Amino acid sequence: MRKIEVICYEQQSKSIEYSFKKYKIPFHSELTMADDQKLLRYTGICPDSLANALSNELNKIIDTRTKELYVTSFAIEATLSDYLSNYVKELESKQVKVKKKKLIEEYDSIISPNVNFNKNLLFMIVIAAGVAAVGLFANNASLVIGAMLISPLLGPISAFSFNTAVGKTEKMYKSLISGSILLVSVILTGALLTFIGAQFMELPLTNEILSRTEISPVFLGVAIALGFAGGIAMSTNIPGILVGVAIAAALVPPATVAGIGIALWDFEIFSSALTLTAANIIGLVLGMMIVFFIGGVSPRKFYEKEKAQRHMIITISVFIGLSILLGFLLFKP
């Protein structure tokens, strides 16, 4: 169950009450004041399956840009109401096809910690790249997989995709910068460790390294599929770590190999690994954005929707252009 609270002007009361009654939600109202202005507070208890639809409808009625007006929705641990219990059973028995989708605010609460760059993420990605480099040179797949378990790359990628979908420009650029710093850190860590290791021993080009220099259009399709998985995991209760490992597999090893190519002054290794990394990033972002688009993840207000649509069109166009450019590289003889 969720508790829905609405603060509105008196002239909006009929529309608010109509929405509650439309979904058969029990509610009560009370008069309140803000800056010497009369307002009404409506409070209702709503089944989870109807909460998103009701919240969206209420947000269309009131202008939440006004500081006094807002809609609040939050989960409650228990509700003692025979009416609501019977209503939930009625909805289930009728198999009412109301999608239980996350609210935009729920997505935002998951995404927000991954928007800004922080030292902890840098520390984790450097360790991941270091473990990956050792695994690559040792031709040890277990070590490479271990590096993926501690990689935090899912956060910035999902933050960029989500904030693009909802038109939050500032957060979109912040997550782009954060993800770029992490990827560059992987490349530099691979280059530094390779340079240091080469001073003491001869470093072999193992199968684990060479496999990350093989480029094919198939990898772009796999990356898009992983992007689908990342978007679905965010939209449901699937543990993000499961998808995070898969996404790290597509980014950490090839980015590390790109750094190895720099340290060895091998342009072919560097360019091939970097191209594979870029293809995977493009596929991941496109996959997530498609899931968010199909899932209806967008702002509620019409003026925000227009801004978000512009962001989506521009971003998708840029990524399609990059995909075409990469296509020429991937088909290079």
C-alpha cells in the first residue's frame, strides 16, 4: 500500500476528489494555510498497483512548480482496512491489467547517488582495473571476472540514460563526466601497470588480451542486449549487481587492454580495444534508453516532456551517428 498526499488550491478540489473516486481510493481532506493562503490537503491510501496511475493523474491537475503545491507518495508498512484488503482482492480476481511501474521519484532515488563523481568510485575502479590487468597477463579468466565484481560502471551509465530520458540536462552531463573519468582511469591504470611490469619481465600477449582486440558488429548487438538488461533491472526488483557484472565485462577488460596497448606502443591493440569499448558503451546506453522509452519513463508535466523529447532525439541521433562511424571501423578489413 502507498499513502498519497496532495496539497492543492480550493478551486482544484473537485478534480482531485474525482481522481480519488475514479480509482475507488478512500481519502479525507483538511484545510491548511501557507503564506496566508487557504489550501487543501488530501490524503488517501492506495493499492500499489494503482499508485503510479493515480500519482500521474494528480500531477496533471496541479502545477507543482508552485512551491506550496505538491504530491507525495510513499510506501507504508501496514494498513488495517477491510475495505482496502477486499479491494486488492477484487483487483486481483478481475485481473486488472494495471502495470505496477516505479514512480519517477523511485528511479531518481536509485540514480541520484551515481550522478556525481566521488573518490570511492575512483578507488573501486582502479582496483578493478588492476585486478583485470593481472588476470589478462596471467591468462586467468577467474581474476578477470573478479575485477568485474567490484566495478562501479553500471551507476554512471544508467544515470546518464535515465537523466537523458527525463530531460535533466545538468545531471546528464554530471553522470557523463563521472563515467568518462572512470573509463579513463581504467585505461590509465592498465597502461601504468603494464609499463611498470615491462621494466621487470617480458609481458606475454595472452589469449585473454587478444580476445579483447577482436571487433565485430555482433558485440554491438550484445551490448544493446546488456543495456536492455540494465534498464529492466532498474525497472524491476532484479538485483543490480547481476547486470553490473555483465556490463563491467563489456567495459573493464577491453578498456584495460586499451591501456596495455598504450604502454606497449602497439597502436593496433590500442585502437581495436578502444573501438570495442566505444561500441559497448554506445550499445549499453541505447539499450537502456529504449527500455526507458518503452516503459514510459518520462516527466509528468507537458513542458518537461517536450524538453525530455528534445534530449532523447539529440542523444539518439548522436549515438546513431557514432554507431555508423563505428560500423566502418568494425567492418574494416
